[in-house]
Amino acid sequence: MTASDQNIDCLFIHEHFYETEGIQRLIRKNHFPWLKVSKSLKSQFQIENDTLFLPITEQSVLYDWIKHHLMNRTEKNNRLAEPSSTPLALLNKKFFLNLNDIENHSKLHLQDEMGTLAVIQPIQNIAWINPERATNSTNQSFQYDLANISDLTKVSRKSHLILQDWLWNLFWNSPEVLYNLTPDDGHYKIYSWPKPTDQFNRKVIFQLSACFIQGGKISKIAEQLQLPQNTVRHFVATNIATNNIEKINVWDKHYSPPSQEIRSEEKNAIKSFLGKLRQKFGF
């Protein structure tokens, strides 16, 4: 294992290497707890200013540090994770907000009744997927909890996917998981464009993205794009599940379809232009 290994939960750094560029970059990039290890006898304390002074004469001091920085954090993450059995009623907005919590430093194991889907690390925005899963979809048995070493053996860590993109496609392909998130109507605005893998509905997803990136009402956009409202609501619910959308007020800036008058003027201008071409070239 190296200092850059993704599975590190804590780091002890020898004082001779602490100031090196690589270690400093690692500390800035990651948010795991760390201690600099020193053999200096300057301090009367075992641990002071993020430095562990050797030799260890009071094990209780180190134990208290581990308990505070590692065990308490694990307990907090356990509270974030849902129970092992997740009934449909619990697949609510809070359930998905915890899944997308970028302050959660831990790795999460995503699974359903068919087994492991992926291990994810929200703070790094990465997902290691199970290569044995033929399709990227799930159902109402979807759940997650803290990942352990055994869970990591079920996914491929040779490469990783962008978590936000992978999750979006997972939930788009899993409409029954979004049952409690699907709104009847309302005004919404997405933060960023999805990257769909669904080739059949790719055009529709991009059309919806173009409207909701400006903000819009579900029923109004469905009417403008001539789409079933259920399709538009499913798009909104998918973005709610991936924390890629916000509900906006009716008076906020919205997508505005071109009026009939403007479109008529454009058509008349095109007809006029074509008429001039015919006269000039004798078409």
C-alpha cells in the first residue's frame, strides 16, 4: 500500500517526509486524519499540534486520538447509512441526500437483491462498479451502507467512473426507485447537464436538459416538447436523486419558448429570401 492508496483511512507521516511536496499535496487533497511522527523530546505531551512524539509512553493518549478521529467518524457515517433492509417508504429525498453527501469521507457499498452494484466515494466523486453486473439498473431493493474490505473485492478498481454521471444513469434506468421523488408539477432548474448512456432517449434527455438548465415548469415543458408529463417528471426525479436540481419560484427566470409571432416572422423571412433567390437565378 502507498500513501496515495484510495483505501487509506488514516496516515502517520515521518517528520523527515512531512514537508515534501507529495505529502503536502496528499494532505490538501484528502480529508482523512493524519499525524506527523517525531522522535523529538521537545514536547511534554504525547500528541501535540498534530504530531505524535515517540516513544509512545502513554497508550491511552493514542487510543483517545484514534477514538476521536476514526471511531467517532465511523459512528457518524453509520448514522448516515440506511438500515440493511430498505423498504420503499425509506427511498425518500433524505435517503438520496445522504448517498450524495460530499462531506461523507467514507466509501459506500451500493447493492440490491441481485448483489453488489458498486463501491462509491462521494468526496472523490468516483465509483468502482461491479463488472459482473450486465445492466446499470436497480429496483426497490436498492440500499447502501459502509463498504468493508470484502465489498471492495467485488468491484474493479483498475479504473473508476465519475460518480455523478454513473448515478444519474443508474437512476434514470430505474424508475421504480424514484417513486417517492416524482413530483406532480412544479418549477425546477438543474445545475449541470447529464451525460446519458441511454442512446434511445438521448435526444429527449438533451431537450429536457436544455429547458431545465434555464429553469421551467414540468407541465409547460412537457407541452412545449410534446412529451408525456410522466417522462418529464421522471427526468426531474432522476435529478433529485442525484442532487442535481433545485426547486425554484414561479417568478424566477425560466425557459421561454419562442412565441408564435416570432416563429411566423422567421418563416416569412425565409420565404421572402427563397423568393428572391428564385427571381435572381430563375429557380
